[in-house]
Amino acid sequence: MAINISGNGSSSPREAVETGRSQATTANNSRAQGGGAAKSGTGGADQLKLSSQAAQLQALEAEIASLPVVDSQRVQEVQRTIATQSYEVQPARVADKVLTFEAGLGKI
């Protein structure tokens, strides 16, 4: 069984791999139970071929997964400024960030 991830539509590489695994498990279970599952030309071995783009996405996903979810140093800094009552809201900066965020939403 070959799975071509490139041009897979809206599925992510992880979803395609999981689909391939579930299909392989179903085929293996069918063979183990005596079901007449047809063997492919590869001698019954399952195969997964990733495009170079899918491999890059997989590497990026692994890199992102290794990053911390929260910047604990930044959290401690904000907690310290709030505790000392020295936290200042800069309205112009907040407005600029909101406008930048809104402009980015229109590009999606």
C-alpha cells in the first residue's frame, strides 16, 4: 500500500500517516483472520512514501513540539511588575498591536 501525501488535500502529514497505519492494521487483521485480502505487488509489505515537502513539514513540527509552550521568564517578569505595581499600559502600543493583528487577519 502506498500513500502519496503530496496533493493530499486538507489532510496533514500526521493525519495521512495515521490513516495509513489504520489501513495497514485493518489489512493485517483481515489476513490474520483468514480474510482473502489481496496482496499488492510488493509482497504484502506496506509502504509509506513522503514527499520532500511532507518531510520538511514533519521536521518543522518536531522542532515546534520541542519548544516550550510558555515563556516562563516573561511570565515571571510580568508577575513581578504587577506585584510591585509598576506595570504600565501603553495605549499607543496596544493600538498598534491590535491594528497589526487585524491587518494580518485580512491576509488569510
